[in-house]
Amino acid sequence: MIELEGVPELVDPVMVAAFEGWNDAGDAASTAVAHLDREWKGEVFAALDAEDYYDFQVNRPTVFMEDGVRKITWPTTRLSVVRVGGDKPRDLVLVRGIEPSMRWRSFCNELLGFAHELGVELVVVLGALLGDTPHTRPVPISGTTSDTDLARRMDLEETKYEGPTGIVGILQEACTHAGVPAVSLWAAVPHYVSQPPNPKATLALLNRLEDLIGVRVPLGELPEDARAWQVGVDQLAAEDSEVAEYVQSLEEARDTAELPEASGEAIAREFERYLRRRDGSGPGGTGGPGGHATADGGDGPAGTPFLRDNPSGRNRPPKPPKASGDDEESSED
């Protein structure tokens, strides 16, 4: 039995979770939850026992000094709670950790125990995968659920994915079987620029989360960081004609695929977000190891960043693979 002492009764709580590792290309998802925790000054109220779920030879503890005393931080998953103010306040339960090494079903059951005790009405799990998407275009965000009614009400895709999955997919299915509404939001990160951080993908996830749960997320310096990130990648890609040509082919494929969908709904959603931020009237307050999930469900390059050393001392992109026709995004969950 999970007992939560010191946690007040929550208002319309939503659980938002992200996990470092295979589900977190460019650290985009875990950084998004960390941003929420930092901006809203989350208070940690629980941590899962690291001994139960982590292989310490894979996710090693770290030693640090505090006031001359050596201390150890163990890899784990922590839960914090934040109150989002505004006309219609609501609470968020933030779950941030590392994809567990073992006992995934027990791991999900423990998180669901917290969700039940706190009266969580919706679970949103954030993820990021490597895909054939150009860094110069808006980050594709796919929202998926196993709940037909939820898919219709929230304009989400009903998941049809088959193949390898990570803790994001396992937790979503555990929620479905437990009768807890659950959604996965996936950002597609360009496979040729996979090195974290990726503030553009993090920003896209937060914008989609904002639309989904009706809160106004304070973005801080993220928009400027995203612009600076794109300028930096533009400059590096321009140094190599093959890379520039490859990016152009991705742009053409993306633009062709999305031309019929550049319509009312997407434009209206962006306009509504603009109005919320301009007026400040929307609900919401003031203003690891291994590879990554890929669009086809397989492992991306493990720890293979797009930047690498060259004899000149500067960094540049690696030679990309030849473009292979139309690019069709799919989400792993």
C-alpha cells in the first residue's frame, strides 16, 4: 500500500512522465519534464527504490562532495508535484527517471499505484525517436493512444505500432489495462543530429503538451535556445555539400508529404497558442546507454552524435546515407 504523507489533495491532476535512454533521442523528452519541474519549482515527494529496477553496471551511481562529505546519488525515478496557477488551476505529477533495467511490470504497477492514490485523471508519457526529418522544418510530434474514445476526443492517433518497444510503450499499455487514460507524445529528432541537447524538439513536445492538457507552459529561454540550435546546425551542415544536398532532399520529401495537411486545424492550433501567450489568459500560471528508438522501431546509433572531431579542430556532420524516397514518419510506443 502506497501512503503519501505531506502531499495535499490535488486538483484535476495529470501525470507527465519521461525516461532517459532508448525512448529519449536528443534527451528531448527528459529535458521537457525537467523544464516543467524547474519552471514550476516541483517538490519531490517519492522516489522508487533503485535496487529494484536498475543494473548499476549499466546506470552507475555518482559520487559528489557536499560540505566536505562524500555522498552518492543513485540512478532512480523520482516523482514531484507542481501546482499550475491561473483561472483554472490544476496539478501536475511529474515523473522523471531512467528506463529501468529489469522488472518493468512491477515498475509500471508502482507508478500506477501512485497515480491511483493521487487521483490522476490522465497519464501523458513523452518520448523522442530518431527519424528521417530535416532540422529546418517544424519538429513532427505524434500523439498516440490505445483508447478509441480518447483518440477521437483529443485528436490523437490510435496506435497501430508493432515491433520492439521501450518503457514508454509498456507504461502506456499498463495504464490502458488498468483503466487509466494514457497518451504518448513522440518527437521525431533528425537522425543526423542526434547529439543532445535538442531544445527544438523539447520545445515542440512542450507546445503539444500545452495543447493537450490546456495549460500555459512558461518556456523561459527555450525558444531562443531552439533558434540558436538551428542556426548552429545550419552552419555546420553548410560546410559539406553532400550534407546540404541530403537535408534538401529531406525538406522536399517533408514538404510534399505535408502539403495537403497545411490547413485549418494546424494553423488554428498555432494561432490559439499565440493568443494564450499574448493575453496570458489561458489556464496555466505565469508566463543513457544504448541506442534510441527510431521511426521504424529499431535501435538508432548508440552514442553516435552527429558532431565529430576533424583535423581542423572544428566539428562537422558525418556523411549521411543517400535519401531513400519519401519519408513517412511513424511513432514507436
